Amino acid sequence: MIQNLSLLAYTIIGANILASVTGFKKESFFLKYHFQISKIRDGEYIRLITAGFLHVSTSHILFNMFTFYFFVNFVLGALGNLPFISLYFGSLLSGNIFAYFFHYNEPNYSAVGASGAVTGVLFSALLLYPSIELMLFFIPIPIPGYLFGIGYLIYTLYGMKTQNDQIGHTAHFGGALGGIIITIIFMPEVIYTSQLMLGILSLTTLAAGGILYKKQRY
């Protein structure tokens, strides 16, 4: 599906590409701005933002930007420019802040990517348009948005619990939570139109809290 994007959307995509390509070419730039627990604990809080514009590979940034491309118009059209900017950066921050607290006792933990922000945009779209249907690359059948949301959150919780891959599940979950909360702030009527999605998120948030509590306790 080819669609026209606004200048704001192109600016966000361009900023991600520019920062990522610079990081590919200059390791010092990458190391200065990527997400690393020990550096953030030392007061380098800017990394909570800058890490969201860096990526580890071409495929990494392409996946994030393609996802952003497919959902940005749904959210931007419903919210407008300034609320969308708040949602994008709010989701980016909430994703990285959640990751920071989840991995607080792992000083060498590091991560990069726009996944938290993009996941916030994705779940905002699911909240704004609960009847939306998604088509995945490997499943050529339309999937109701709420089923995708359920599957995605279950997979994210599983990834947070097992931590057996290189995917930033904590940033994804924090980004989804931020995207939904900010969407409610700007369009509170979604509380009544998307009760199923909100119920699903409430349950998974409790589960995530349990995982975080056990992790920090032990």
C-alpha cells in the first residue's frame, strides 16, 4: 500500500535514517548516544531519547520505519501534529524508561532502536480504530487488530520473562503502554470505543508488573 505522508512523518523517518547511518559509519557516535544502563545511571539521561534514533543494522531500521509508515497516517490524521509529536516522543521515552527500570541491575545492558516509539504508534492506531485488520508478511490473511494486540502483548511478556533473544521487549511494552495512555489523554472517548483493547492491556500490565517485581526482588 503506497500512501502519501506528511512533512512531519518524513522528518521523523529522515531523522532515524540520518542518525542510524551516522552510527553505522562512526562507532564513537553510536557509543555516545546508545542506550546503556551504566551511562544513564551516571546521569546521561539524553540517551533515553537519542537511542531511539539509532539502529544496529539496515534491516533493523527498515523494519521499524516500514511499521511506522503503515500506521502513522491513522494516528496523525486522528490526533493532529502536536499530539502526535507528544505521542511519538512520549512512547519513545516510556519504552526506554521502562527498559531502564527493568534492567536497572544490569549495568552493561544496552539497546537501540525506534521500536518503543513505533509500538506506541501501532497501539494508538489499534485503540483509535478497533475494527482495523492487519496483514502480516508471513500470514496472508487479514487479522483483527485486537487479536494482533493480544498476540503481540503475550509474545512481549514471554520475551521479557525469558530474555533469550536480542529483542528489546521491555521497550516495546513500555512504548505500547505510553502510546495508549497518551492517546487516551488526547482522545478520552476511546475509553468507550476500545474497551476490549484496554482490558487486554490492563491484564498484561499487571503481568508485566509481576515480572518486574520478581526480577528486581531476586
